[in-house]
Amino acid sequence: MLIPRPPAYRKWLYLRGFYWGFYTTLKHFTLNLLHLRKIPTIQYPEKRRERSPRFKGKHILTKKLDGSIRCTSCYLCQTACPADCIKITASEHEDPTVEKFPISFQIDLLRCVMCGYCEEACPVDAIRMGQEYEWADFSESNYIMDIDHLASRPSLKGGVISKLPT
Ligand code: SF4
Ligand code: SF4
């Protein structure tokens, strides 16, 4: 059976795409080299992009007005977390008006997918996704954030007060 072949000139049509691609690359290269337009690259880390308030960065445990952790150890965030990276250990509080509080609260950042479900699940604004995103490190163990780091790391400047602070 004879297979009809396309006309010979057709195989040269790709040259048009080749020259068009080459022209586009050369155009951008020249414009950027001669600074004839504003280059969209941000000179990080000297300059940093303004982030949306909805940005989901490193977690924060908020505090009450008296400085204690707002979390009531209800486990809703741990249950909602799809990556199973939150581990909470609750304890009874000596104040009878406070049912429970966390003696340990850990988030494994290497497992976290930054979905924000923990923040949405919390009924008392005790956990938030903050604005920090620079957490490169050499040791895996430094990616397990404990309760002190979540609530009182130096970048939080004393901590963040919950919207429900009592
Ligand atoms: S952001 Fe998502 S994956 Fe990360 S701790 Fe919260 S619920 Fe879990
Ligand atoms: S952070 Fe919020 S949702 Fe998670 S255990 Fe504490 S109070 Fe419950």
C-alpha cells in the first residue's frame, strides 16, 4: 500500500517557527541588556516583593492578653490537617475556668503543604499562617517547630494577640 507523502516544501515550513523563536529570544535579550524597559526581576534579597495579607507562610500560635497561649487544645486543627503534621499534647489547666491547654504543640514544616486548613478549622483564632517564608536550613530537626517557636520566636516581637484574646 502506498502512503501519500506531504509535498516536499512542507518540511521547510518549520524554518519559519525557528526564525520566529530566534527573533523573540534576541529581542528580549537586547531589550534587557540595554535596559530599554523595566525588567520584572526583583533583586532579592535586597528587595522583597510585597505579599498579600492572605499569604500562607510560617505558622503562628496567638496569645491571650495575659501572654499565655490562646490554644484550647481542641484538636480541630490536628484533625483537619491533611498532611498529619500537627501534634498536640493537652493538659488540664490549674484555672478551673480553662478546660485544657497545650503543653506541647509541634508542626513539622517538612510535611506541611501550607494549605491553611488548620487556620480555618480553629474556632478561637489560636493558629494563623504568617508572612514568613525564608526558612531554609541544613538540618531536618530544625523544621519541627515547637510551641515556643510558634508563639514567641524573635520575629514575632513578643507574640501576636488573638482576635478572641480572653
Ligand atoms: S497548613 Fe495545612 S498541612 Fe500545614 S499544618 Fe496547617 S493544615 Fe496541616
Ligand atoms: S490551634 Fe485552634 S484548632 Fe488547634 S487545637 Fe488550638 S484551639 Fe484547637
